Amino acid sequence: MKITLLCIGKTDDKFIQDGIDKYLKRLKHYINFNLNIVPDVKNVKNLSEAQQKEREGELFNKYIQPTDYIILLDERGKNYSSIEFSSFIEKKMISSVQHMVFLIGGPYGFAENIKQRANSSVSLSRMTFSHQMVRLFFIEQVYRAFTIMKGEPYHHE
């Protein structure tokens, strides 16, 4: 199985990028994991909220294949504990999902066509975080999920 995280815009803060790089390096030992950065939508000042979501949706669609299992990272998604999230990923692996693609939307969420295309949605928290922080939190949670699956001592209950 392969996991991809699709995000809008690059990470500007060096300390966040350092954390992302740390967990990406660790994840190499468990799974084929890719972080794909979708370029920012241009001229957002001239776009309505709906137009911005539509443009972001068009950009996401360029990276999504018909066979991909799409999961939106959305504060209204399903909440998991770290152990439950690990189990969720493991079940997808067992059920022969070849490619899980997690999406972090722009500041206004996801376009309707992306919501309809998604297989599920996951919430990291009911709180709102910056898109850059969500990347780090999510990648760390994927790493944690694999250490849980392997019975390694990273996660403590």
C-alpha cells in the first residue's frame, strides 16, 4: 500500500518543515509515503470563497486517480484515538486498498465535488490548526500508527 498526503501551498516555517522531514524519514521504514504539495491558487483576493474552493478542487483532481481511496482531513470528520487510527489504516491495508490519499484543504474547506469523491473524512481535532501544523500532526500520527501496528514502544497508553 501507498499513502499520499495532498496539501495546498508550501510550508513556510522552518521548524515545521524540520518536524515534517523528521517523520517522513522515519516513515520510510514502514510504508511508501508521499507528501505532494499542490500549488497555491493564484489571485485569491479576486475570488469568492466558493470560487477558491472550486479552483482548489480542480488542482486536487489533477493528483487523484479513479482507484484512489480518498480521505479528507476535516474537523467535521470522524474522530479516532491513535490506536483506532492505526486500526483504520491496517484494515485498509488488509482490504487491499492500494493507495490512500489524504487531503488537507484550503482555508474554506473542500469543494463539493471533492466531498462527493471522498470515501471518508477524518478529524485530527475539533480545534482549528494552521494548514502547516496539520501536516506535521498528521504525518506524526501516521508514523505513530505504524509503530502501534508493529508493537514498537513509541506509543504509550
